[in-house]
Amino acid sequence: MLRIENVGKTFGGARLFGRGKAVTALSDVTLHVPRGQSVGLVGESGSGKTTLARCVLLLDRVTSGRILFDGTDLSRLTRREMQAMRARIQIVFQDPYASLNPRMTVRDTVAEPMEIHRHRLKLRAGGRTDRVVELLERVGLAAQHLYRFPHEFSGGQRQRIGIARALASAPELLVLDEPTSALDVSVQAQILTLLTDLQAQLGLTTLFISHDLAVVRYICDRVAFLHHGRVTEEGTTEEVFTAPRSDYARALLAAMPNPDPDRSFLARG
Amino acid sequence: MSEPLLRIADLHLAMRSFDGEAHVLNGIELTVRAGEIWGVVGETGCGKSLTGLSVSRLVPSPPARYLSGQILLEGRDLLRATEAEMRALRGRRVGMIFQDPTTNLNPLFSIGTQLIDVALHAARHSPDILDDAPRGRRRRAARALAVRMLEKVGIRDAAVRIDDYPHQFSGGMRQRVLIAMALIGRPRLLVADEPTTALDVSVQAQILQLIYDLVRERGLGVMFITHNLAVVAELCSHVAVMYAGNVVESGDVRAVLKSPAHPYTRALLAAVPVAGTRRGSLAGLPGTVPSLIDPPPGCRFASRCASAGPDCLGGKPPMVPLGETHQAACLRLTSGAG
């Protein structure tokens, strides 16, 4: 479905006066996201998770290597093709307080991608509202929420709206960039349940970016660890969590707090 | 047992808002002794931070109003202290660290200047912090102490780095600087409000280790506010679970996390995925924390509780002792505790 092959990404180099030092954000990243599966991308801040996501979403161009989506090389697309491709790859952002326009109603927020991609979706303007209601119901909201504004919703509800918007253009690949890290555990559990349901119902393929190892272990089929722009470990979730091969993955897993007080890593007297 | 460092007794706090007055703390009870690390957990809006801020009297009033109760710090009621008295206590008896290490350091001053200021301020009331240095030598003594504190919290080349500015440190390093700053006045009580939430897991592990070591070394009492139950299990000796302005369950960390009695504690634990949680089996907690402006009568958790009955709305459920150090406030404990 999604094949990331030897991708490198370098930023900068050019400065206002003379040349600055270039920053290598990604080097030789190879990752495969099979259709219908959920792949977790784990790493600390600055490891290149978000840069990779931006490249997949065509918001940044890769410096080297290529990203194949369904056999199409994303870095060779023209602007028009890129625009059409965006309907098939959508994203849910981390902060549901910042990623919704406060002056747009829920109906307009969710309908906007349908309007942008109207040629592909072939929905008449009248049909869009019905489709919005359908999507809201799918994410656990209802028709009564159509004409409300984001501030009237809780964090968990806003994230549901963000998910409905991402689903509006009927994407095949969903990139989830830390979708639950701004939420309480109780709400996080609801959103994770929603995501697993959606995946089962719609056969979505997801790239799940997170620094929360417990969440990744729960929701992902495969997982890749990113460290300083390189993939240090990749495999099925089971393999990686039970028998990590790289030192980095081992260190990160050891630092993961355990909710069982008897297994605390701090020596207790 | 020794006299508690901190005892919060029946603390009620109301907060004025546009829609009316919200009763945000509804009779908080919490006792922290030296050497104990109390995890304070609960969802957003349950009053965890307000409880922590109350200990330093940093809740602005108005809009806040303390209705009743006591906050006893080493036997002295902070709710009766004047602002001048509180200034003398902050940093010297109570140290605080907050979630975001970036916004809590002044970007315009070197970290040394900021640490020295705190040390000098604390030394005004307890000169022994600077080994009773005479007037002219206090600044030099404070600087030496700042270097020692930075070394203690694990900043390498502290004597050089003390003149660096906050932007020259990483997030984890800044949090270490803030811990040094909170402890430079030798407080006995540390209030840490989500100190590791903004950090990566590997850095979080280091900060938890640091707090743990400092507690063992100095016999500090700690109030560690977090929403992460795994962090509580890792670090804390005790835990208080808060819901809508009440402590609903508290006690020894093993007792509470291994045999949770209150339905809310159970729901929180069930929402955290652990090794072996089957996909799709994670139980979310439906609904949200009720409005505290006109809170429902009786148990505030009743509206989201699966085992609630009509009697739950009768009045605030009393704390029921379940063991030597374990108690919960629920009428359904016998049927609930499994």
C-alpha cells in the first residue's frame, strides 16, 4: 500500500547570508505499510516522525529516495495530481483544540474536504450534509451536532470531529499524528476503541505516530522505531515488544513506566 | 508515626465564573509525611492542580474563595497566613515544579541568576542555607550553592553551564534546572504538577529517578500530580484518586492500584492499555466530569457509574477504611471490590 524506500530529508543549507549547516532529518528510511494494517511509528521528539508524516502527506518533498503509494511515486506528482492524491491520504492531528477552525460549524468543517475533492467524490451539495451526518454517526456523534461550533465540544468530541473530517474524502490511508496524547486516559480509551472499530469496518490502513509505547502496542500490527532519522527497529508489534533487537528499542522499552507497582524500575525499599 | 508534613483537611474551594460559582474542591483530605511520594491522579478538571496550587496559596482569590478547611504545613494553617508570610514559605518550606519547563524559566536571565535569586530570597529567612555567610559574601555563597544544586540534579559542567540561558538547555535539562530551583531553598515538601508530561519517556524515566533519589536522600514529602497511572505505579508510595473535587480513594500505591475499590479508580485503570490487552477490549469511561456549578447531589461520580443506585444521590458518600492505609468513598464497596 505505502512503501517508503530509502527516504532522506535534509533541511536548510541556505541562509540569508552565506550557507548554514544542513540538518538531516531523515536518512535512508525504509518502511512498508501493508494494506489494511496499522503501523506504529515510535520515536522521541526530534527523531523525524513528523517529518516522515509530512513527506507522506506531500507537505514536504523528500530529498532522496521515494515514497510509493499504491504503486505511484509521490515525489513525481504534478501539483494537480498531488491535490487529487490528498483525497486518498488524510491526517488526524494531535491537538483537537488547535486543528479545528473555531469559526466553522461542524457541518462546514467535515464538508470542506468533500467540496475540495468534489470531482472525485461526485457528491452534490445537497448530498454532502447527509454524508456529514453519516460520518458523525460513524464517529459517535449525531445530527444534532451539525450546526455547533468547536468550543461547544469536549476534547474527546473534538477529536471525533477531526476523525470525521479525515474520513470525509473516503481516504485509503489515514495518518494519525499523536491523536490521543492531548486527551485524558478515559477519553483516550474511547478514541482508541473508535479507531479500532473504524479500521475493522472500513478496512483502513493507518500510520500511527506516537511516543506512547503502551498505546502503540495496543493498536498497531507492526511498529517501527525511529531514532535520529533512522529506523532502528521494525517488525510485528509482538516481536518488537517481546524481543527487541536494537539497543535503542531496548532502552526505550525499559524506560516505559509500568502500571503494575510491583514492576517499577525504581528500586523500592 | 511522625507528625505529617502536610495535612489538608476538609478543604472547600469555590471559583467564581460567568455562569455562577463552581464548587471545585469539595472537602479534600490528604496527609503527606516525610519520605512519602503521593501521586494525585484524576481526569482534567478534577481539582488536582488547584489542590497543588492551594498548598502554595497560588490560587488567585478572587475569583477563588476558600469556603472552609485547613491546609496545615508542619502544623501551621496556610489559609490563615498573610501574603508576606506565604512569600517567606514558598521555596523555603514548599517547592513547586510545573509541567512546562520552557515557560517557567525567564528567557532573559541566565539560569544562574535565577537560581541565585531564589537562594538569596530563601536565605533571608533561613541564613543557614548559605552557611550563615555574612552580608558581603552571600551572593558568592549562593552561586556556589547553585552550582552544587545543578550538579546534584545531574547537569554536567555545572560551574560553566550556570551562566547559560534557558534556550541553551533541552527540555529535560530545563526540568532538572527547575527541580534544582525548587529545592535550593531546602523545602521539606515538593509539589510537582505534571513534571514529566511534556517529556519523552527516556527523559521522563531519568526525572522520575532523580525525584526518587532526592526523596530518599533528603526525606522530602512529595505531592506528585499526574494523570498517568503508570508513572504513579513507578514512582509513588501512595496515591490519592480525585474526582470532581473529591478524593474518592486513597492509600498505599500497591493497595489502591492492585485492588482498586472505587468504581472510578477501576474505570481509570481499565482505560490504560497494558501488555496483553486485546485490541478492542479497552474500556473507555463514558461521559464527562459533571458541571461543578450546580453539581449533582450525593456522589459526584454517580452519573457515570455503572453500579450507581438511587441511594448514591442521597449525600456525599463517607470514606470507608479498607485496610490500614487504604480507604474509598463509595456506598457500593462491598459489591464493587472484587
